[in-house]
Amino acid sequence: MTLPRMLPRFVGALALLVAIAPLEVAGQRAGTGSCPIGDGSTIQIGVEGVVIDKDSDVPLPGAQVRLDYDDQAGLPALADVTTTADETGRFRFCGLEAFRTARLRATYGFIRGDEERVDLERREDIELEVDLGDSAFIVFTVAASDTGSPVEGATVDLSPLPVGGITNEQGRVTFRTIPPGDYELTIRHIAFAERTETIELAEEQFAELRVELRPAAIAVEPLEVQITGRDPWLLDNGFYERQLALGDDGWFGTWEDIESYTMVSTLFDFKRELSIRFARNQFVILNGRPMRRLGYTSTRELREIPYRRIRGIEAYSCSDAPDEIMMQLTFDVPIGDCNLIAIWTR
């Protein structure tokens, strides 16, 4: 899986520079180089940094950065200056007057970020945050339109932000933290036609989006994006693969299967399969960790978990338990006479 933080987090440096150019800094462009050095007749400062989304840490290209000088007694007033972050979210100011104090703030679209105060006299890192909202968790599943087979190695890009990834052997790529907003989704693969579509991601959205690609790079009708209804977190953690592999040898329930029950106290008896087939010698794993390691000494104490937090449950005999589940147990288990229940919560 590829996380949405595909580019490194760039941090800038505040460097004391010497130059002879006058202080003409308004409307500067972002740049990746260093500020020029003059002959020492005027002391100037260069400020560099990066603008990121507060929740996801994703860089924000095109963000507007404003620098406001603080008023200081005995010093001439200076004009405020602005610049624009480049395609990696980096910004740079050159020709600032040294030994001043100033305030930096970034704006992305119509959203203003947090203010950072800086002393223009020493080296330090500048990182400006803009709060775009709580991140989304999205799983893209890419398949061939003619066979339905997963497409491995397809690149999935979400512009204008530098968010992207490559599908795995199941044709999936997971983005755990994406700022909410409108994106241009582009999917490319050497054996398929490129697909582009505009999508909107909401705050705290959890979704799996299935996309089909047609063979050969030819013109096609607009992309159809379908929400499959499967929980992306369970999908990313292999829940549905285990369900398919075990079939009738286990029991699997998602929120849709248990939503008619109103109390977590029914967790182990709301289904006859659980109360009869898996009641003996239960070993319980909660979010991938043994229940007892999380402080629960009995299944009754699991009633403390708010019912609406239940995301999914899987149960099977220890002898049928997949290796990735059994690896979570740090104690000996009587394989022939026990049952294992894994609970996943939000």
C-alpha cells in the first residue's frame, strides 16, 4: 500500500544573507534555490519553508503565503509581502530586512492557516499549516473492464495535491489520509486506456471506489466510479479475503450484519453461529491485539465498547485461523479445542 504522503515533507531554512539589492520582495515567486548573496552593504534575510495540510501533512501547491512585519519602535515601517508555494508546497522569500520580527500565514483556496511568528535573525525551520478538515480514508480498486481481473501496477494520482500511489497485486491502493475536497482522479497503465474523472471527497469519508479500465490506450466514454459498499478499513486488513477463503468454516459479520442489535452485550450471542459454534474456549483479539493485553480480563468487559464503534467481527476455530491472525497471539493456544474471535472497531 502506498500512503497519500507520497512526497517528502519539505522544511525550509531561515538563513542570514548579505546582499546589496534594495528590499523589493512583494509578489515573489516560490523557488527551490537559495537567495542570492551580495557584497555586504545591506543585511538581508531569506525565508524558506513548506505549506502542509494540518491533518494529513500533505503539501499544498499553489498556497498563498503572506508575511507581515511587526511594528517596532524606532524602525521604519515595511510593506507586507506575499508569495505562492510551488508544485511541491514550498515557498521562499528573499530580500527581507534582518533583525525584524514577522508573522507568516498561508491561505489555500478560501481557508486560512495557522500563523507562525519568526525572528529574522537566526536559522530555523518554517512549516505552515492549513486545516482543510478531517482526512478521508479511501481504497481504490482497479480492474480490467473485459475480464474483471485486478490491474496491478496502475498509477493512481489525485491532483492538484501531490497524492498518488500504485496498485498492488489485488489491484488496490490505499490512501489513509487525504484532505477533503475536489480532485482530478487520473489512472494510468501501459496496457489500458488512461482514465480521468473529477471526484469529491468528504471529511472523514471511508469508502472503496472501484474503477474499471479498458484495454489499449483509446478514447472511451467518461469514467464510472462505483462505491462497492465494502468497508475500506476491513478491506485493507484482509477481512474479505479471509471471509472468502474460510467460507462456511468461519463466521464473518460487518456493521450491516449486526446493525439491528442495540447493545454490545449481545456481541457473542446475537448470532446462533457464535453462541453455539464458537462459545467454547474463546480467545478474543481486539483490533489485532489479544484482549487481555488491552486490559480486558473477560468478554463481559467488552460491553464497555460503544456498540456503534463495532466495524466487523470474524470467528472460527483456532485450527482454521489464518496465520496473520494467529501471529497476534503471544501465548500457547490449544489448537484442537479453542475458538478465536477477532473484533474490529472504529
